[in-house]
Amino acid sequence: MNLIKSVREAAGVKQVALYSELKWPQSRLSNYENEIRTPSLNDAREIVAALNALGANCTLDDVFPASQSVA
């Protein structure tokens, strides 16, 4: 589970601004936001850094929270 889109929208960052900051194609970011694909740890770090550069003020845990196991 990731909260890329939620964090991005809460910060008022448009998707075009984020994928431009990342220098990625729009489809790559969209696939991550819609959980069609899972970003690598390095990509996750790049996403968080780009969100912060655009004013989001978030951490890796904010954007990619640990899954909670069911007992």
C-alpha cells in the first residue's frame, strides 16, 4: 500500500509537477500511484525526496506505511 497520491494531493502538488521533478514518464508515476506496480526502495526514496522538494514535508513512512499484519 502507498499513499503517493494522497500525500501529493494534500500538499497541493499536481501529478505533472511530481513526474517532472522526478524526470519520469507520467505513466510510471501513475502506475505507482494506482498500485499497478510497486516502486523499488530507491524509487520510493526518490518519490519522497521529490514530494519534499515540492513542499510536501513527508517521510518515507508517511508515503509508504508499513503494512499491518492481521492476527
